[in-house]
Amino acid sequence: MPAISFQNVSKTYHSARGDVHALDRVSFDIAPGEFFGLLGPNGAGKTTLISILAGLARATGGRVLVHGHDVVTDYAITRRSLGVVPQELVFDPFFSVREALRIQSGYFGVRHNDAWIDELLANLGLADKANANMRQLSGGMKRRVLVAQALVHRPPVIVLDEPTAGVDVELRQTLWQFIARLNTQGHTVLLTTHYLEEAEALCGRIAMLKQGRVVALDRTSALLAGTASTMMRFKLDCALPTSLLAQSRVIGRIVQVKAHDATEVEQVLATLRAAGCQPEDLEIGRADLEDVFLEIMQGETLKEAA
Amino acid sequence: MSAVIVLSGTRTLLYKEVLRFWKVSFQTVAAPVLTAVLYLLIFGHVLENRVKVFDSVGYTSFLIPGLVMMSVLQNAFANSSSSLIQSKITGNLVFLLVTPLSHWAWFVAYVGASMVRGLMVGLGVLGVTLWFAPLNAVEPAWIFVFALLGAGMLGALGLIAGLWAEKFDQMAAFQNFIIMPMTFLSGVFYSVKSLPPLWQAVSHLNPFFYMIDGFRRGFFGVSDVSPWLSFSIVATSFVVVSAIALRLLAVGYKLRT
């Protein structure tokens, strides 16, 4: 039985300007123990999908199951299985870190939970902040508390909605070590992130959403293998020849050009030479998830245009 | 889910809601007590020898139960409504929305904490104002019944307002245009019998009037209307308001999009 099963999930928001289809018949399963990545540009529907899973929003069509239980009719069971780290940096200014965690634990009926709370605090680098008021914490520290609050009732399924948005390198390291360890211990993890290198490093499988639809769903390794395998990166002081524009990405002086094999690499270099351009700091490497992501998203845009 | 877990979750939410106002008790308990005492000092002093309501009761004595009940009602309303709107606006209501707590748990905890605050303020007002005038409890059962029902109804009404309001000014409007007029036009400061017939009739449509009148009955043994009539009207109002609040919570009105 899947840990999470999205079955034809649709969500339509009605507004004065007409209907907005935030999700359009999204279906996929996440197996127990998986580390699953949900990627997509802003507004693709990632947070909406997670909100429906957590009971913060209601689907207009389809259903979501957690360990076989419907998130609407059996919410008391499914919400106990989920630990959700929300995207927004929210906190309750009335309480200290320990109070907030004890209260959150109590909501789930878990009392006398201080041993686990202490373990969470230690693992997230919060031990010396236990008695600090939430208002006194920095943004990064508040983010850590959000993670601790989501895990305080030991949920088997952990849902992280862009947990590393705007946080420093140290917390990202601490957080991923901890989450990876929980995953090894059997917890299922569903992650949305904008940092594609994180998704590539952590997620066994990935779904990509665009405008509310699943446009890619595969093992991370398969996604990486299925695209142009080679990527050339170099700096350029002159304008890129127009014949290369379609297969290139330009960020300031840095140019990335897709090339499938050695012959294509030679052709690109020849074109540059013919145009009188001298590439500097030339690197030839494997395509990464960011390249795959952009290729899939651009491919979808072309399909829509056609 | 076992009953123990459900009960434990509800108890935690009730505890959190009480702790929330208690941490700022200077503002949530002490301040309203002071306000009520100021009313008593000013109105009691000015009107003591000018207004006669019941034959055997001085004006200051008459005023005290009204002020106590007004404080109970206003603070019960303020607690659930301000807690909800603050959590909605700051976004921390999400901590509660992801829990397995049922609409009944929300209702019991929010209304329960409102009653605790309302009754604490009421006791505070009573404790301070007893220095100013003699007061007996002739029929004490009515005091408890109306204090509990009134606090419960205003706690539930605050829950509805907190769910409905999306901004602080909407909440202020609810408070200023509904709660305040209903409290002031309920006979806190006067017996409605001293009003012209039209306004007497209007007052009899106000459930707050019956709460104050029934509550006062407990102290003096006399009232404008029968305490049993007041009880049935107040109890019915409580049930209706609670049913609406429970329904809104169950469908996730303005909570779950």
C-alpha cells in the first residue's frame, strides 16, 4: 500500500476573473520509505497539492489517501501520520520553543514527550534556545522550530514545503542530515524545493508539475539519463552566434550549451571560432537536474505553443 | 482514535488558549476590571441619589451585578474572537489545522477558555466592587447559571466572529456595532422599566437583557421578568449560537479553502 496516493486530484479556484485550475487531475503514488521530490516553477500547484494532503485545502475533484485512508473522511487518522513543515515562516509569539513543542505534541494526544522533544532540539541545533520566546529567534531558528513542530508526534510521513527557502548553508546541512537519517529509519519524505541540487542529491524519485499538471515522473537517475547527457559551460565576451541560441542558456557572461556527443561539442566550438568568439574557462560535464528541469519545462511550453 | 487521545488533544488546546490570555493577564484581566470599577465610581457616585430602580436596593448595589455580567460577556467574546483572528492573520492557525482535532474539540477549547477569562474578570470586578456597596446573594443558583450560560454564549459568538472576520477592522466593527450596543442596551446601567414603551419592547428582543436580568435576580431576588423566562431564552440562544459555531467549524468555514 502506498504511503501517499494522489488520485485524479483537481483544484479549481473560482474568482471574479474566471476559474483558475490550480491542479488538473494529478495522479501518482509515493511508496513507504521513499524520498520523493515535487518540483515545479512558482504557481505550478505544489503547495496546493500539499495543502490538500494536509487538510488545509479541499480538492474539487479526486482524492488523496495516506496509508490507504482518505484525507477528508479519515482525517483524524491521516493527519496523525503526517508531519507538515509549512512554507510560510509562522510562529506563535505567546510561547517559548519548548512550550510550542509541548503544545503541538499535546494536540496529537502525545503527552510527556520531553525525551523526544529534547532529541529534536539537539538534532536541529536548538538545545540552547529551548526556553527562548519565539519572538526572540532569528528567521533560521524559527524555521528549525517549524521542522521540530512537524516531527514532534513522530509522524511516519514527513512533508516539507520548501524548507530551505532563504536559510543559511549551516541549517541546510543540519536539516538534510537529520531528514536523511529519518528517511533511513523508514520515514517517507515528500519534499518541494527550489534548490534542484538538493532534490538531485536527496530524492530517489521526482515529479515535476507545471500549471497544475504532472509533466514528468520518474526516478531521478532516469530523468538525468533521459536528457542531453553533456553540457558545455564557458564564459564569453562576445555575442553568442544566433545558430546556438536555441540550445543555450545565457546567464550574464556564462553560457551553457547542450551537446549530445563529442561531434556536437566540436560543432559548437567550430561555430564559436567562425564567429570570432573565444570561450574562456571551458568545462564539459554531465547535465544536472537543473538542465533536465529547464528542458522539460521548455518542452512543455513549446507543446502548448504548437 | 481512542477517547483518551481525543480528550488529551482537546485539553491541550484548552490549556493553550487559557495560557495565551494568562500570559498577558495585565491586559486581558486586570485592565477590564479597572474599566468596570471606573464605571462604578462615576455612575455610582453621580446617580446614587437620583435613580431608584428596585425599592429596597440602592443604585450602586443595583449597578454592580450589571457591571460584573457586562465584564463577563465582553471578555468572553474578546477571548475567542481575538485569539482566532490573531492566529488567522499571523498564519499560526496552521499548527492547529494540521492536527486531528475535531470541530467539537475546537469548540470546547475556544469556548471553554473564553468562559474561564470571562468568569475571572467577572470575579475580579465583583471582588473589587464589593467594597463600594452591600450585596447579598439571595438566589445564588441563578448567579451561576446565568454567568456560565452568558460566558458560553459570548465565547461561541466570539468564535463565529473570529471565523468570519478576515481583518482586524472587521472584528472591530463586529465588536462596536453588535456587541457593544447589545451590552449597553441590555439594562446594565438601568432597569428597562424606566425606558419608554417602544425601547422597552426593543430591549425585550435583546438576549443580553435576559442574561443581565437573570443574573441580577440571583443577587436581589427581584427582576424585570421571570428568571425562568430569562433562562429559557438565554439557554435557547446559547444552543443556537453554538450550533452555528459548530457547523462553521465542521465545514471549515474560512479555515480550509
